[in-house]
Amino acid sequence: MADLTAFSIQECITTLDQGNVSSVELTSAFLDRILQYEPQIHAFITLTPEKALEQAKEADQKRSALRKTGQDVPTLLGLPLAVKDVLCLAGTRATCGSKILENFVPPFNATAVQRLLDAGVVVLGKTNTDEFAMGSSTENSAYGVTHNPWDLSRVPGGSSGGSAAAAAAMFTPAALGTDTGGSVRQPASFCGVTGIKPTYGRVSRYGLIAYGSSLDSVGVLARSAEDAEVIFRLMAGFDERDATTIDVPVSSAVCKEDTPVKGLRIGVPKEYFIAGIQPAVEAAVRQAISAYESMGAEIVEISLPHTEYALPVYYLIAPAEASANLARYDGVRYGLRAEDGGMIDMFLQSRGKGFGSEVKRRIMLGTYALSAGYYDAYYGQAQKVRTLIKSDFECAFEQVDAIAAPVAPTTAFKIGGHGDDPLAMYLEDVFTLPANLAGVPGLAFPVGYDGDGLPIGMQLMGRHYDEATLFRLAHAYQMATDWYLRRPVL
Amino acid sequence: MTLSREEVEHIALLARLELSEEEKTRYQQQLSAILDHIAQLQALETSHIQPTSGVLPPSTRLRSDEPNEGLSREQALENAPDVENRQFRVPPVLE
């Protein structure tokens, strides 16, 4: 039989639908592969094979029952999926990569997860992440580092590094991720998979354990634009439980059609091709841009003049929001409690013991930026410069339909490569932060490999609510090239 | 921009984080370096710029004022470190 773990989502659905394979068989194929290679990769914090097989069995029974009565079968009935461990799945612990939530078992489902469960997915487990999604390498997880399937001595990127590695290693057809400053796109780039960070407000944040609430978005990592689009479209849409979700209709699937890109205008921002970028990365991205030109797209040189300020703005706004969001971990209602003394001691010790060093660093930074005497100079100024960054994109999208740029300045770096230098790590995010600050969608996908055989990613950024143009462009590229079909040898 | 050790201790207390002496030394250095990098924002003239707190147009959505099911008391207490009489139990606030 064909290797089921290599199937696209559409192939999985078709084969399930035709009755060639049951969900139990499909799920077992992925679980077997995980069993074999997970010790090298460590993509998961929590694996739930028994629950997955139970869900798969129910899916198979449901399919045959619905068939008998001639009813519609849910779109993804019986399809395995992995979920980043910052999203709540009722009854399975959600650690956020943190010791402080080691034993936290959410009593409800995140809306994004619920919609996919309603569509019939089977959850394989919860994937590794930098603690509270704060990081660019998955090295900040309290549950150990994830290894890049292309080179086990390298990081998978982060913070959705477990999801990216799981999709690349064919542990799952796709995995949910979240992106606050690049945490879907950068690991997608490092692991050679396709990742969508939707428009802010496109997918509900209900049940997503908060980091930076004005920036957080729920996305997906998959092995093609077509697969990513299937999952994205099911998650997207207004949710009464998240007041920041938007009521703009999600467009119909574009990846199925023959999608011409002729006439689309693609902007190339000069600020994203700077000194320090790895030559192979620049070359591959420029080559992909040329490929679009030969497909009939119009390439336009543009400028996003405030790009260089995105890093300082982000590292004020995100930590400020995090310092407020993470105040809830006080040892009272859930999470770790260290108790020795009175109430204040309990707060100090629970948080001191429960949080890892990057989380403490960002809480400290955010608390400082919001503290009396510094608020206007730091947080207030960052919010104003955020306006300038957002305006850069608004001006650009008057001229172009999408913006093409590298995802990260380099390919995957070595585990431990940044030592204990937080600023060097923050610079990894320099090309992904602006999309979050402006709230625009971004889609990352592989466009080549460097001399060490490591994947190189390009990102396309689009207008608010216009994920469809990004999918259309990425799908056209993937129909014309085969970089996205390369798989790591484990 | 260099943070003093006293400032680091003050921020840690505001944030309710107990730090070891080694952590205080490390954060003093690292936060100072990060704040140095961030200082480039001060160079931008922004007196006429409106701040952005969220990227979407602000809107207040209304719904009908009808009670609906939330978490049960048992569910809400499931993850609590300490419970007494179906309530969260905490250490003494006042001695």
C-alpha cells in the first residue's frame, strides 16, 4: 500500500471517502511513524494515541452510519491533526511549554479546535512550543527542544517549532500553530513547510492561551498551500466568544482551481533585502519573484520605510501585553502554586518557580515599559510608531496586491547557536514582526534550499482579510515548482 | 541606558516575580542592552501621530442580554491548587 503519511489532505479525504482506508488505519499510520521517529525529533509535548484511535474508531462508525442514511459526511471526518500546546483541547493538558501549566487540563475547547473537531478531525497530540509562544527556536520550552527534521543539530524555528517539525516529518498532515511575531511563518520556513498567519481577527482567539492580545493569531502549518487553505477556511470566521473576530466572509477555496496570477502586482520591499541576509536566502527569494514575473505577475519595487522600527516596537508592545496577560498565573485558580508564607509570597514564589527565563525577561520588560514615569516614552511611543508601520502597509497595498520578502535572514541555526543573547534571538524575527504589528496576513512557503540542504522560505503578505490572494499565489508557485514536495530523510 | 540593580528589584516586585541574585545580575545586563536597542524609537518625531492599540477599526458589538451556560462550579475548580468548601483557598492575606 502507498505510504499514507505522505498523502495530502485531499488524498486522505478521498481515500477515506472511497472506503479504501479507515480512519483507524490512517491514524495508525501516523502514530507508527511518530513512534519510530519522535525520539529524534521531539515534536510533541503530549501525545494522545489512545484518544486518537478512539476518535478514529468513532469517525469510522459515524461515516458508515451517515452513509446508510444518505447524510452528508463532515468535511474532514477521520483526518488526523496535531495542535500546538497553547490552544485548549478539553480533557488534554495544555502546558504552553511552561512548568507553570504542567498539570493544567482545560475544561473547554478553543474555538479554532472546536470547529475542526466539528469537521471531524482526530487529534494526535499537542505540539512543542517556546514557553507561552515566546521565542524563535522552541529552545525555550520547559519540555525540551524540538529538533529540525532536516538536520537534527538545528532548531525547527519557533515558537510553533513542534508543529512545523511534525508537519515536515510527516507525523501529521497538518498542525495548528500561532503567530504573534512570526511564530507560524519562521518555523514553516526553517522546516520547509507552508504556514499561514491569517489577518488579525480572522480566526478566534477564544481558548488560545494569551501572549500579546493585539498581535496573536491562530494559523496552520501544512505541506502545501492547498492543505493549509483547507484547515484555515474551517477555522476562520466570526466568533461571539472573541470580540476581536471580524464578520468578513471567508472567500471560497482558491487552491483547487487553476489559479492564474497574471496581472497580479507583487511588491518587493527594499528594506527586506539588507546586509546580513544569507546570500542563498536572498538568491532563492529573488528567483521565486522572477518565477512570478514569468507567470505574468507584475513586480513592483516598493518601500516600507519604517521596517527597521518594527523590532523595537514589537519588543515593547508584545512584552507589555504579555506582562498583563500573564498576571493571571498567580497560583490561585490553576497552575503551579509554591506556598511558603503569605499571599504575596505565594505570588512571588509561584511565578518565580513556574516561569522560565525568557518569559520572566519579557514580563520584566513589559512591566518596565508600562510603569509610572516610563509609559509615554516607551509604550506610548511604540504605539505611535506602530501607526507608522501600519500606514506603510496601507500605502503599499494601494500599489500592489501582495508583498514578497524573505521570512527570516537565515536558514535554521544550530541548537544553542544564540547562547544566552536575547537580542540576537530577537533579530531572527526582523522580517516577520511587521505583519503582526499591521495585522495583515502572511503566508510562508519553501522556495529553495541552501548549500547545507536546509529549506529557505519566502513570505507573501496581503491586504487585511485577503488571505485568498496569498493562497492563490502560493498555490500557483507550487503547481509550477516542486520545492514544497521535498521531504527530509529521517 | 543602564538599569540599576534596585530598578531590577523594583520591577520584579511590581511583576510579582521572585528572582535569584544571579537572575538579577543577568536581567540587569540583558534588559539594559534591550532598552539600548529600543532607544532608537526616541529619534522619531511622533507628536502628530495617533497611537495604534489594535489594528481593526474599533467596534462594539451588542448581543441580547440573555443568560447562557458557562463553566460549572466543579469545572471552574478542577484545576485549582487548593479548594475548600467548593471555593478557592489561598494563604492568609492579613496576618
